[in-house]
Amino acid sequence: MFFASDNGGPVPQAVLDTLAEANQGHTFSYGADPMMDEVRQRIRDLFEAPDAAVYLVATGTSANALALATLVDPFDTVFCAPVAHIEEDECNAPEFFTGGAKLTLVPGSDRMTPEALTKSIESQGNRGVHGPQRGAVSITQVTEMGNVYTLAELKALCDVAKSYDLPVHLDGARFANAAVALGCTPAEMSWKLGVDVVVFGGTKNGLMGAEAVVFFDPAKAWEFELRRKRAGHLFSKHRYLSAQMAAYLRDDLWISLAKSANAKAARLCDGITRRGDVQILNDVTANMIFFTAPRALHQILQAAGAKYGIMGGPLGEGPSNALLRGRLVCDWSLPDAEIDRFVSLVIDA
């Protein structure tokens, strides 16, 4: 019963098979391999962006940080939600790779509003040489609280950014889960709304470790290449990144994996909400569930071997009826039997 993270799941056989395919003989290095040519074309076709510049890195942190470093100057600020991955989980990597650009947290929840974003933008860039300049807007889709922005909500944020002539970065570590949840195309959830650069995530959706950074305006392409190399994130044996992403894109595997993960989260959510003192905290349309439950229930679940995140205090201390928050994440491979076992424990406890 492993619900700790979609990073913890296995790699689909199709990806392993393509890695084996790529492992034959010799080929050019540093992204000049034939499979990378395939990846570039497939991503351009997928995003309906024939001129897009497409690059691969191995981690989401490097993808986000290098993309933002290409968009902003060291004296700029990046506007993001208080629980954005770049704020909470990347050890100041965006600040490091940008050379010092700060993050301005837009007050509110995990989903920024146009009004709050406007107010935050207006609060910066007014002190001349003494303060940070307005840099970029960074949006996380799916959010770190498991919610999915609608296309209208994304468009409204992009419109605000464009009204101040600011570029937009989309952190799409769970891009596939969001696209499946919304029933939209990658283009409809990116450049058609005003996004300038998107991280098309693969690792959380089944890959061994590969993320695509897509610039819809290739004017920044050479700078990104230089930054990637300087940061030590240009793989010499790049074909093993290329192979993962090629498999991901062939036969719409990325869609199939995301559909599976989202469906498993829906099954899990439907089951645990049959218990009255379990409260769901987010809109479960993708593959993450945030919920509250009594400490005693968390203790039973953990003792039975369930692996998931618990927040709100030490598990073994305090009143048994105290509500603690939990996070459940489903990956594509979770057996339905494990989901049903977890649900049975919740209901019968």
C-alpha cells in the first residue's frame, strides 16, 4: 500500500524496452542522437509548435531552475504561489541558478488568483535600483495541493502576466495528469493561453528520470543550452534520456499512464469518503488526495503497512481523535487490490 509519492513507482516495460533499443551500438552524444531528433519532432507535433526548442534534463528541479534562469535576470523576482514546488521543495535552486533572483509569494492558496497576482506584481518593481525588478510568473499544474487549474483560470493568470509584459513558466511535473483531468491538448494548456516555457514532466508519470523543457519562442534556446551545460545538466550519454521520452510519447503512453494514475486516485477517494470522519481537502481530479482523519486512524493505517505522508504533529503523541492531515498519491501501477485493502482498513477501523 504505497501512496507516498508517484516518484516511488516502477518504470513501464515499454520504457525499458526502448532503453534497450537505444543501448545498441554507438551513436552521437550530448543530444545529437537520432532518438532525440524523434523526441523533438514528437513534442513539436504534440504541442502544435513547429518552431519550439526542446531540451531534456533528468530532474524537475533542474528543469524549473534552468528555465527560470533563462527567463529572468539576477535582479528580478519570480511570482509564484506560497506552496509552489520552486518555493517549498527545490532548496533555493531557482535563486541559485538565476544568480540571485528572489521569489515573491502571491498570497492565498495553492491556486493563484488574477487579483492576488496583480497586487503582488504591483508591489514590486517600484523602488528603482533599490528593489527587485518584475521578472516572470511561475504556475504549477497540478498544484502542490493536488488541485488542477481550469483553462480559464490559467488564461486569466497569463493575461495578467502579459499585461505587465512578463513571461510565464509552467511547472508541469504532473502536466499529463492535469491534461487528462481537463480533457485538453498540451497546446491548449500552454502556449495557446500565453505560457512561454513549459516543463513537460515524465518522472512522476512513469519515467526513470526525464523532463522536457519546451520553449515556444526559440529566441532563448541558445541561452538555455549554455546554462544547462554550465550547470552540469547536459548528459553525455544523452540517448538514455532520449529513449525514455521517446517511449513516453510513442503510442500516447504518457496519456495512458496519467489516465491510470488519475483513475486510481478517484477509486481511492470514492472509497475512503465512505467514512464520515475522513474529510477530503482538495478537488480530486488528478492523482493526489489531501485529507484529514483522526490520529487513531492514521496509526492503524501506518501499522498495517500503508505508506503515505502525514502532517500536523507526531503520529504517536496527542489525543487519538485529533485530526491530522494526510497526503495520498497514486501512480500508474498501483494494484487495485492494494487500493481496496487500504479502503477496507479505513472503513473497518
